[in-house]
Amino acid sequence: MGHPRGLLTLSMTEFWERFSYYGMRAILIYYMYYAVEKGGLGFDQPTALSIMSIYGSLVYLSATIGGFISDRLLGSRRTVFWGGVLIMLGHIVLSLPIGATGLFGSIVLIVLGTGLLKPNVSEMVGSLYPGDDLRRDSGFSIFVMGINFGSLIAPIFVPWMADKVNFHAGFSLAAIGMFVGLIFYVIDGRKYINPADNTAPDPLKPEDVRPLVIRVVVAIAAVGVILLAMAGFNALTIANVISLITLIAIGLPIWYFVLMIRSKKVTKTERSRVIAYIPLFLAAMIFWAIEEQGSVVLALFAAQQTKLDFGFFKILPGNFQTLNPLFILLYGPLFAWLWMKLGKRQPTSPKKFYLGLIFAGASYLWMVIPVMLFGSSTKVSPLWLVMSWAIVEIGEMLISPVGLSVTTKLAPKAYSSQMMSMWFLADASAQAVNAQIVRFYTPNHEVAYFAIVGLVSVGFAVVLAFFTPRIEKLMQGVN
């Protein structure tokens, strides 16, 4: 299709990483709240919902670590490899029958591994194209479409394995998937990845090592003191730890924006582009807050309020997680063709963003209808969920690949990988907020929950549309 061969290499690496991650997520919420006698951990549902959301937040929050290590130490290629190794080990731990210890141990490994891998794979896709190459948005659309094949098949095979054997057997498939991805990356990556990705673009100087070590030690010590203080006041609970992570997830992108705007390494033009990126970041936060609830709130709706048994065949609740990548694959070729066809006449990135928010909000407003019509105690047709995903994924095609692309175009040179980390911080902040609000999703508040979240998305879209001309001016020629 006229794109660099390296696009396939990186797409296949993400294919297997997404297979492992979304295969795990398709059954994790059920593993946490199912009773112990059913093979679960027996957590109460509000706690399981919050852990699920904060887990996703931590995965994307760790992208800042991967961006820094790539920019200053290892370069993108080696950072991605070691990230894949950690992810594989995390799924291996989760596949072992060691209860909550295995869950939290796997969270640490997968969080760190994804932080190293995910932002740098996307950054390497951007490096395949010159800055003014009109194929870039189309390339990212193909990249997102390609990796979603992994997300598509994982919620079919992993829940099936969990249903036929047990949860741990399902998690083992995720570990195998990441192992296959690593093999492909090592062999194929030698030929087709941009050679510039083998080295750090802004390597750490000897005089920078000591201040960096001091900052890391101070940060670790500060977290340790906070946790000890919480333990001293008998406040070291899962809920309070989640609240602490929420504050960090919201505060970190604020700190990053201030750092880049004030940095002497950032030119005047680059600074203007970073400022233009802020409203797009907020829009992405709202979008991901809705989209990521597909494996949390909508997963519960699928298990508890959706008709699954049709006699001649049965749907597993985890199978609904295949709808996200399914619609991306259906829409992907259309949007890739559309942006190539329109060329310079295509809508600017801010316009695509506010259109995407309207679709995201509409997907939740749609879910108000079945609850109002049938109540919370009646199981409804699975087509209600299918339509909700069909609507929100139009929004994702307008925001996700476009957001990846515009992030690489607006990034200051000295913060190329770290700016890509900012894109994933939007998801981290969104899921951290979700960890607090999903507790309000109860049978008595479903209508209000879906309506309020949907209206917030549509309302921000209107505000973003109003400020779009100003944002486009600040983007300094990037569109």
C-alpha cells in the first residue's frame, strides 16, 4: 500500500502485545470478583471495578518511564525488547495459581513492561515517515488496524480457555502470545526498523547521572514515607492506594506540560505546539474514560444484564471485548482510504477530535435506552452492546490514530519519545478518574451514570469546536 516495510514489523510486534494484554483483560474483571469456589479471588464488585481501572491507568502511566529510558538511555529498539520480556513474565506469574499475590505481582511486571514497550513502538512508526509526509495519518490508521487483529482474537480464545479449563489456563495463552511477539520482533526488526531507533536521541551525559539518581531515590523514598504514614494511621487500604495513584496520574501530565513549556531545549515554535496539544490531551482523556470502560462497566453489563444463552450457542461475557477491535478493523480501511483521498482537504486534527467526542458521548447516551425501557433486572439483547461499541469506535478512529500521528508531529525534538508518553498519559489519567467514578455504577444509578458521562463528552466537544481556530493557529502549520 505504498508504506515502509517497517510498518509491518512494528504492527506485528504490537499485534502480539495486544493479544496478551486484551486476552488477559477479557477475563480479569471476572477473575477478581468471582467467588473462590468458581476459581476467582472473591473481591467485592466495586473494588474489582476500581482495581481494573487503576490497573489500566498504571499501564499507561508507566509510559513516561519508557519514554525517558528510550530518549536518554537505550533507544527505542532495545527499550521495546525489554518491555516485552517483562510483559511475558507478568502473564506467566498471573497464570500460576497463587491468588492475590500473583495478581499484584503480575500487575507490577506488566505495568513496567508495557511502559517500556508501548510508547516506543508508536514512536518508531512515526520515525518511518518524514515530518511532512501525507501518508503518516494513513500509516497510523493501518498500524492501529493491524494491531487490533491481536485484540480481536484474544477475547475469543482466552475466555474459551478460561471457561473450559480455568482462569490460569486462560492467562497462560497471554504469556505465549507475548513470547511469539518477541521472537518476531528480534528476527524481523534487524532489517526493517529505522537505524536511528537503535540509539538514544538525547543521551544522558555523565554529569546528569548523579542528579537523576538523587531524584529517583527521593521519589521512591517519598512514596515509601506516604505508604508508611498510611499504614501508621490504619489507612493502607486498596481504596486509599487507588486514590493516591489517581492523584499521581492526574498530576504527572500537568508536571510534564510545565516541564516542556519551560524547557530551554524547546524552541518558540515547539512551545506553541505543546500549548496547542493541551486541549487535545483533555479531549483524549474524556474519550478514553468512556472507551476504556468497555472492559469494566460494559463488561459487568455483559455478564449481568445481557442475554447470553441462545440454546444452540452461548456467548461468554469476555467475548464482547472482541467488539472493540472488530469495529476498528471494519472502519480502519475506510478511514485510511478517506484521509488519503482527502489529502490536504481532510479535517484538521482538532476537528477530528471534537467529532470523535460526539460519537463517544452518543455511545453512552445510547445505553440509557435499554435500562429505561426494561430496567436493571431484565436481561436485554446483546445488540444493545454491539451498537454502543459500533458508535464509540467511530470516535476511536477519529481520535486514536489521529492522536498518535499529531503527537509525533507536535512533539519537541528533545522530547520525542516522552511526548508520545504524554499521549498514553491521557489514557492513564482517564482510567485513574474511572477508578473513582465506576464505584457509582450500580443498578439504581445506571441511567444517571450513562447519561452524565455521555453529556460531559458531548459538552466538551462543543467547547473544543469553539476554540478550534485558536488551537489550529497555535499548531504552527501542523494540521
